[in-house]
Amino acid sequence: MAAYAALVSLMNLTDQIHNHPLHSFSFDDKLIQSLFQNVSFLLDFIESSHQDAKHAEELDLESQITAAVHAAEDLIESQLVDQILAGSTINQDPKSFRFLLDLQTSIKKKIMKTINTKPFDKSLQKIIQKMDSIKKKVVKVKGGRRFKDEQPKYSIPADSFLTRKTTMMGFDDYLIQLMDVLTGQQCSRQIISIVGMGGIGKTTLATNVYEHPLITQHFDFRAWATISQQYDVVQILKQILSSKEESSSRTTVDQLGDKLYKKLLCNRYLIVLDDMWSTEVWDEIKVFFPDNGSRSRVVITTRLSNLGCGFPFVIDLLDEDRSWKLFCQNAFGEDVDCPFELEKAGKEIAQQCRGLPLSIVVIGGHLRKSARMEDYWEFVADNMNSILTSAEDEQCLNILHLSYSHLPVYLKPCFLYMGMFPEDEVIDASTLVKLWVAEGFLKPNKEQRLEEIAEAHLKDLVDRNLISVQRWKRNGKIKSCNIHDLLRELCLRMAEKEKFLCVLKLRPMPLEGERRLAIEGEFRGDYFHYEVFYALKSANLVRAVMCKPGLLPFHFKLLKILKMGREEVVRLDVDCLKAKFEQVNLRYLSRELNLMTDIDDYMRRDPLPPLCLGPSIIKLWTLQTLIIKGHLVKIIAPSEIWEMLQLRHIELELVCLPDPPVSRSRDDAVVLSNLQTLSKVENFKTSEEVCKRMPNISKLVISYNREAFSSECFQHNIGCFNQLDSLDCLFKWRQDWRDFALILSYPSSLRKLSLRNSCLRWGDLTTIGSLPNLEVLKLTGGHMVGEAEWTPDEGMFARLKYLQIKYYDLIEWDAHSSHFPVLESLVVIGLSKLCEIPSGIGEIPTLRYIYLKYCSLPAAISAVRIIEEQEEYGNEELRVEVEFWEQKESEMFREMMKEEGLTTNNFHLIT
């Protein structure tokens, strides 16, 4: 919610002002302390009351809190920017950080001459007085507790729109599987949790099973209770007992529970607990369900994957075929085919529902009552979201809104933020985490880094089935994710209501007071739609802007986040970045520069002059993430970068880092303790001084060129980065890098390693194979000098899960399951001389995937033999994919498979 996000952001801001290691700001300490106390009080109120039912008075109170906090943040950050810009003209010695600190007193005096703080103090005092007034109202609300007392005991069932009469078209497999579990031979009581996002059909599935004749005959006693978010144990027990008999309205929980226990003790029972939102309710009532050894079952429906009640029965989104069948059933009725002229538009409509039964049922019902005209169906296909969210009094959104209303207050800003991304976009999880951190609405704690808190929040939203995982990392973390269209629409509705974010399209709209802005559409060159131009001109308080390729016509004084797509520039020079660095409040800057050159300039491949960032970068007082990408973009960083203690992630196409200023003592060194990502550094000199200054680096990408031979790179010190998780080293210019690469050392913490063109021999991999935590190894480019055979040593690669070998002159490879005991994926690319994939690889019990691309025909055939052999042993989980450079190779491969009689179902030839 907006109030929580604003309060946490302001608390974090006041902390940065007080504890910033480089900048000393001129503020009245008493005023800031008074502000902090008010914010702490109001935050406690929001956190303690967030799940109570909201009435008009309380909603108005939250709006007042948000407005007051935003006003304070606007005022303070404006003053901060003015002070920083005024102090930027002072001559500072960039090589002497301690000297700079000694100058802060005189700097402050000069700033105070330039900036009159009396109007600021007066304005801040008014805001504090407004907060005091709000506090009095909060005390009154907390004392009365009337909001909590009046909250309803029941809410509509989560899948009420998919009524009990809805048949299970597309759910046949789930129906059979669930009935098998319910009627199985396990004698002890069994708990089954049907899990899935809102509207996916959990209640519908449970209903169809509950009312199936086989189930009614199998169980002696059946009962159904709807739990919902606001539950009452007495009412739940009465619902269960009312299936057989009426209960007195004055009975207690213990009396009802005892009656239920005795009733169930001598019967084989089936209890359905529909729409459960927490483990607390189960903990309160499970004692009343005896484990009587009669094959009794309890079925729970929930949106929470992490509820932890019994065996999880997960419902996934429907595939394309089942979506179409369910759509036809609802659009035309039973046993009626779709007319030919409507089939194309109909399938597009069904596809846009993205497998969510709720969407399919709603849109199908809408079309069933509408004219069966091709033009209208095409109109519906082009306007799916607006129709879905307006149909049946917005019942789609009402059902999904239950998931949002039940979120803890700290997750609501994270969920609403998903509306910043375009529809159907696959979102990189690490980018999302960086943006949440930069926003400042994550509440810090002493045990975790902010990134760890953000990752936990993302996982929580996934467990609540509000965000879908697209890809997982090898370490079990989320690599990429997305959000269903209807849930994104819910994000936008709630965000607009709470003034959390705004999506700007090609139409005029007021942007005064907007905090976050996502610009849809592409704007290239100097052209900008005039309506968007004037709208942006009014967005003087915006803090976050995300847009696709194009140029922004304005710079925003208080901007914290700027994420832009590819921007075309006619030349690469510091002016490309200068204007952005003048926005000194930036915390997150991401840009991709695309140099516009003609083909002759491109083919010459002359090195472009690097971009030299000036010392003014130090003015970006809270910069956390700096991302600059683009072909041939090379950046020379100033020495001031070693003094930017807020930096967390540096991701540049190529950067030259200067040596840090030598510290006089260990305590004198400026330590970039927040820095976790550094990519991609040219000839990185990992001296002891450098290692000392960035102790928490977890991801490091280095590019070595031939100049590294003539300079000391201290590559043996890389092992000193004892928090390093991922290391990627690229060796360029076709040199013999073997001696250089042999000096590399690796920390025991290393989980992922990529070496490109290292010229290491197979026998040189012993050190790498001994790394205790190595899970991912990528060996790319160049040949293993003097060796065409590889026999790994026993006991190596004990935890390796992913192995990629790319473009090596490997001919003979002798390996067994003991060499890679937990390997899950093998990727082999460009091994044109390889005789075969070792048959022992197939015996690795964890192996699930083998991929060969541009390899020899014998190697590809050997991979298919492996999978056929594994299938004979009952291993149906291993998959093999093969891809060739030329079509004729694919044809030859097919002929070879026919000759050997290879006919596996788990093999795919990519053509």
C-alpha cells in the first residue's frame, strides 16, 4: 500500500541523511528527530492495522498519512538536491578522502550562504504539525477499535464465480488423480491441499470430486465448510455439523469440537475446507478430525503454496488445447462446435486468457450472450482486459482482489510494482530485486542484506500464486518471472486508487503528484508525442521512470530510478551521460546506448574512444545501481568511484577502474561494503588494496586483453573474495593465456564459474574440480592445448549440476557417473570432432537434460543411445535435444537413427 511504502521510504531517507559517510547535510536535527518519531508512530499503526477491514474513516486517514509523508519527502529531497548542487563548485581533492571529510564544515558554511534554510524549516514544521494532528486521529481510532469489531466474519468463496454446477472440462486428469488419492489404500487420515492462484478452479475441482457418485458411496460422512480470510471456528464447526444436524447457537468451540470428534470417530469421513488463508485455522480445528484408521480424508483449497498442510495437489494453468475446449463449452454450450468463421478469433481469445479458467468462463459466458458475428469477436480479441474487468460487475477482479487484501503490508508495494512492467513481459528477477531496493520501500533488518529481503518477498509472492516463475536458477532462486494479465490489471487498478504508480499511454493525462511512471510505446530520436510531452512536463515530483527506447524530453529533479531501453546516439561521448548524472538523486540508472553508424564504419571496427566519467559522478549521493550497456561502449571510471559507498551493483559493457587511493592504515581505507556486482572490468587489478575495499563482491566479470601481459593484474588474489558466488573471465585477442590463467585462484564460496578462451588443458582443471561449492561450470572457446582426450580425476566436481563445453577440439572423453555424481544438465556446443558422449554420463541418477549443438554425428547418435538405454531401465525423465548447422546433417542423422532402430520419445531434433 502507498502509505506503508511512503513511510518506510521516508524512514530510510532520514537514516541516510544522518549516517551518510561522505555528504554532510544542513538540517535542523530537532526537526528531523521530531519527523522521525512521527513517522515511526504512523508506521506502527499501519503495520498493526493493515489486515483489519477498512472503513471510510480509516481509508481517509491512510490517504492523509500518505499525503503528509510525500510532502515531507518532497521537501527534504528538494533541499538535499539544492545543497549537493550548490556544494559541487567547491574544489575537492579526489585523491584524499580524509581531506574531503575534514573540509565538510567549511563546505556546509558555504552552502548555507547559498541556500536559505529558513523557509525549509518553516515548511517542515508545518508538515510535522500536520502529522501531529493525524497522530491524534490515529490514537482515537486505535482506542475505539471499532474498525476491528465491525469487520465481517465471512467473505465470498474464492472461486464462487466458477459455481458448483461448472463441469470439469479441461480438468479430467486432475479429477481422476484426486479421486485416486481420496479412495486410495492409505489407512491413516490424509490431508490434501489443492493449491493454485485465484480463479484457477480449486473450488470447482473440489466440488466435482465431492459430489461424484464414487465419492458419495465411498465415504460414510461428508461435509463442506468455507473458511475465507476472516474466519470463526464456531461457525466452521457448525458448517460441518450442519451437514447432518442442527446445532445450538450458544454452543462453544469445545462443545462443538467434541460432538464433531465423536461423530467422525466411527465413520470414514471426507471434509472439504474451502478457501483457507492461514495455518492458524487448521491448527485450531485439526484436533477435532480423528485419525481413525478408516481411510478418512481432509481436502483443503488454498492459494498459498507454502501453507504446509498435508500433501500439495497443485493445479497449473490450462494448456492451449484444454483452454479451447473450456472456452467452447462456455461460449456455445455442451456438444456444440465453434462455427468455422469464428474459430480464428475464438482461439485468439482463448489464448489471451493464458490458461486461467476464471477468465475463460467469464469471456465465454459474455460471448454466449452476444451476437455470433466475426467483427464483434475480433473486437473482443482486441479488448480482452477491458471486457474481462467490466464483466459481471468486475467479479473477476473481486475474486483476485482477495489475494491482494490478504497480503502482509510489506508485500503490497512489491506486488503493486509489477504494474510498472509491460503486459506479458518476462521480468528478470535480479532487475526486479534491484528496483525494489532502490525504491526504498523495503524495511531493513540487521540479519539480511536488502537484496535478500527482496528475494524473500518475491518468493513469498510466488508462494501466494500472485507471480509466476518462468525460470529457476541452479541454486533454487528465481531467475525470471511474470504476472498474469488479470493480476496485472488488478495491480494497475489498486495502484491508481492508492496513487502508487501511473502508466502513461499516448493520451493526455495529468501527472501532478505522480511518484512512479511507466511510459508505454516507443519514442525515437527527438520526436515525442506532443500530448505525452505536456503530460511529462507536469510530472515534477516523479521518482521512478521506466520506458522503452527513446529520449526523455525532461530531466526530473527528484528522480530516483531511470530505466530506459535502447537509445540511439550519433556519437559516443560523455555528453551521452552528463545530463543523466545531473539528476543527483538517482539511485538506479539503466541505459543502453546504440551507436548509429553506417556499414563502412561498422566494418572497419576501429576502436571507439572510451567514455570518461568525470568526478561529478560523486554528486550522485545515493547511487546504488549503474547499468550502461551497448556495443563498443567502454567507460573509464574516475577515482571518485572508490568513494561512492552506496554503490551495490555496477554493470557496464566494459569499464576501466583506476587504482584506489592507497590508504595510510587499515582503518583509513574507504570500504565499498555494499558493492555486490561488478561487471565487466578490463584487466582488473585485484591487488590487496582492491580486495580489502570490496569485501562483499558476489558477482564478478573480468575481461583480460593482451595488455594484461605487461601489467600486474594480481589474478592470484581473486581467491581473497570470500563472498564471491559467480566469476566470469574472458580472455581476448587469441593469445596463449594458459600460464596467465593458471595463476587464477578461486574462493571456496564460488558456485558458478565461466572461463572463455582460457587455453587451459584438461589436466589443469583439477583445482577447479576441487572447489567444494561449484555447481555451474562453463568452458567456452579455444582449444585445450596439446590435449584431445579428457579423463576427469575421481572425486572431482562433487557438487556440479550444470556443465557446458563449447568449441573445443575434444575427441575422446572418458567419464563415469562417479566423476559428476549430481550433474543435472550437460550442454555440448561446437565439438565437431567428439567421438561420443560417454555412456557412463547416462548413469548419473540426477541427469535430466543433454543438449548437443553443432557437434559430430557420432556424438549425437551416442546421446540418443544413452537415452534409449535409460528408458530400458525405467528412467523416463532424461531428455536429449540435438541441433545441427546444416539441414543435410539433420537428414543424415535421421537416416542413422533409422538404421540403428532408435525410436525414443524423449528426444527432440531441432530444425
